[in-house]
Amino acid sequence: MTSRLTDQQLEQLLADPKLRDNPLLPVLQQLVERDKEQRERLERLLRISDSSYEMARTQTHDLLHQYDRQLRRLEKITRISDRYQRSLLELNEELKKAALRDPLTGLANRRLLMERLREELDRCRRGREPFSLVMLDADHFKRINDVFGHETGDRVLCMMADTISRQLRGYDLCARWGGEEFMLLLPETGLEQANGIVERVMQAVRSLKLAGESETLLSISAGLTVYLPDEDVDLTINRADGALFQAKNNGRDRLQVVLR
């Protein structure tokens, strides 16, 4: 088994006077020089390789750092976008509610009432039971405003709206028609059943008291009608309004029914 000569051993061998005249000495010197050059070249290549590796590692680290920073920025933008989208959805819902609700009482407005009326008309055309319409109006409401002020009048309207709504079924609709007038839509409800609902509503309003007042000051008049098959819904509304007018003329605080 042979072992590799070290550089020091080679130098000693080349410097040995005994080998000065050896014909293989020049060849050995050339081989040593070539080996030295090769090793120097290899070291340079290794240094270049190490430098390239370090540069690539640094660049990779920088790129990863930039990627992480961009990723965090993108995640932040995504969170902001999600919150913005949720805010827009919530705002759209609020705007939709505002577009369909009376701002004072929170009841349905005319727009929502007419949408529900169209739905009921479709049901009636499919053979479902007809609906009833009731027009309500607070009696002597001008006196409330004149005596107690418009702010109290607004509170009274809200009290009445809440009281009326509490007497209705879950699928009934109470809408503010305008001023101190309200409209009740009672789906699939005949005259007898509607009559009972309206009487209950009127009695609940009579039981309301203004702060500091012991006597009853509130009442409503009501006009009731039932939708007739295939008629224009405006005719139904006009009949309910005409029935209310009769109730007012007949002394108020009463229910008037008009069928045709």
C-alpha cells in the first residue's frame, strides 16, 4: 500500500544532491509544478464557488425576506378588504332596511307594503284565500300636537305603532301610510277574523295613557275591506280608505266595514 508524499517531502526530495543528476528529476519537477498550479486553480475555483454560494444564499435570503414582507402586506390588504366588504354588506342591509321602513316608527313604509301586496295578489291568483286590508287613523291627533307638542306627538305615534304591531300575527303587516294613518295587511284572512283582529287593536290603543294623564286620550278609527278576486288592488285600497272616511264621519273610535 503506497502513501502520498507531502509537499515538504517532495521539496526535500527535489533538493537532495544525490538526485541532481537523476534523469527523472526534471520530469518530477514539472509534475510538482503542475500539481501546484492545479491545486492553486482548484482553490481559486473553490473560493469562487464559496463566494457564489454565499451570494446566492444572501440573495435567496433577501428574496425570501421580501416574499414574506409582501405576503404579510397582502394578508393585511386582504383583511382590510374583507372588513371593507363586510362593511359594505352591512351598509347595504341598513340602506335596504331604511328604504323599506318608516324612519320615525320603524314600521313598513308604502314601498314595502306595495311589495307585500303584490305577493298576496300572486297568492290569490294561485287559488289562496283573499286578504283583508284595514286603514287606521288616530282620532283627534291634531289636539295631541297642539296640547302636548309635536315631540310628544311623535312619541305617541311610536307608541301606537308598537301597540298595533303587538296585536298582529307574525305574518301580518302594519305599515305607516302617512301622517297618523296606518295600513294593516292581513294575509288569507276573511271578514270575521279580520274584524276580531281590528277590534283587538282598537282596544289596545284605547288602553294607552299619556304620561301625567289619567284619562284615555287615544283612539283610532278603522276601515276594513276584503280583496275581491281579480280586482285591481288600488280598488281594494280605495275601499278601505272610504270605509275609514265613513268611520270618521260616524263619530270616530269605531270600525266601518265596506265589502264592495
